[in-house]
Amino acid sequence: MTMEELQKAIELQYQSKGIARCRYNALNKVFTFLKDCNFKDNTVFQDKSKEELKADYAQYWNKRLNDAENQAINDIYNYINVNSHFITIEKVKKKNDTPENNPQVKYKTGLSAWAGNSPKVLVLGTMPGDRSLQEQAYYCDTAHNSFWKIMYSIFREENGMSNYDFITSQNIALWDCVQSGIRKGSTDDGYDINSLTPNDIQSFLKEYPSIKTIILNGKGRGSKKHPSTAFLFNLFFSTIDFDGEIISLSSTSNTCSLTFEEKLEEWSIISELVKLMK
């Protein structure tokens, strides 16, 4: 895939998700940098980590990355990880001893955070399901998850806004506990717990000190065979340096036994948390 093909593919994703124009401009600036540095195809993303490329980009323009530029580079790496075979079966097998001929096992990479400028509340899930990974957007499988229905019931919807612009305009950030790992399908019992790599939540909180509350989307105790958000948070982030409040709420997944009205009432606390911190 050439740089031009890669840029066009990501722009088509932006178009389908209604991404704000500033991200298009940032993406174009990133690809201008890549072309000026004579990177002709996507092999550069095998040779350089995301953080290395960000450092090179900042040095090239002699300035710190803004939020849109940071997100654009994250988008490129997420697209590569989801749509290309840079993480080979042999690498997965070496790390996790996974049978190469098992068609049901798939190594998956999650999404970068939706943060906006000054988020006050961070909502964490486990890891995006297959539909969300395909669309490169959070909680896309609305038939099986009521997150957006709940959010749009709590906050006033404005016509023409993308889900990204809507949620970040409420000073709410979205991310997950898991950055990558093996997961069969989109269910919590599909995880290979030993293969999971956590997101760097600690660095994210340092980058956004405005965050004063973390909400865990799913408060079930969970287990290694059926990890919930609360279970993964305790597994990976029990020693996290955070002096804010951590709240566990019932999962917005439709597999949760609560009715929509019960979940809506429970999640309505997020409106008060955002108001208190404005």
C-alpha cells in the first residue's frame, strides 16, 4: 500500500464517521511530513514505533504535536494494525504459544483514546468489539450495546455532530483497559488473559490532568476466564497514581441483566460529575 492509498483509506473512514475537519488537516500534514522524509510506502510503520514517529514529526515541524496531529498518527497505526498483517501469526505464536492453524484465534489491537481538549471524566471499557474495530469507532454495535443511546438520553443531542465530537464536547473521554491481545469474537469470555497488553493509562492521566473521575463500564467482579472491566482495571492498574474518584457502573452491554431504564438511571451520575467539574 502506497502512502497515497493509505491516506485515502483513512480519510474514507473519517468521512463515514463524520470526523471533524481539523483531523483531515492534521492527517494531511502528517502525510506531508512522511512524503518529505521520502517514506514511500507503509513499511515505515514496521520500522518505527508510534512514539518514535511522533518524536520525528515534532522535530521536523519544530513544535509539539497538537491533539488533532497526535490523534491522526494514532489513527494511522490503528488502521495499519487492524487492516494489515504486520503482526504475524508467528509473532503471536511465539508470545502466546497459540496454534497457527486455529482460525478462531485472532490477535487484535484496540483504538486510541477519544479525548478532546480537556476531558473531565474518562470512561473505560475492556476492549472494542469486532464491529467497533472494523469501523474504528467506539461502541458501534448498537444492537448489542446501549452506550450511545444512554449518552444521547442524558445529554442533549445536537444535529450533525459525530459521536466523537458529541462525547468530547461533554468533556468525556473514551478508552479501554486493553491495548492489544488475543480475543475470540466480541465476548468477554473470548479473551486469552495471558496475551493481553494494557493501555498506558498512567501516561494518559498525566497528559490530561483535567480528568478527575474514571468510570468503569462494567462493575461485575469478573475472572480470568470472563474478565470484566473492573477485573481488568484491578489486574493492570491497581497501583495507578490517581487521586480522583474511580466509579464502577453497570455495563452498557445489552447482555447486562438490567433494563435500559435502570442503566440510564445509574449512568445519569455522569451528567452531575461533568457539571461539578466545569
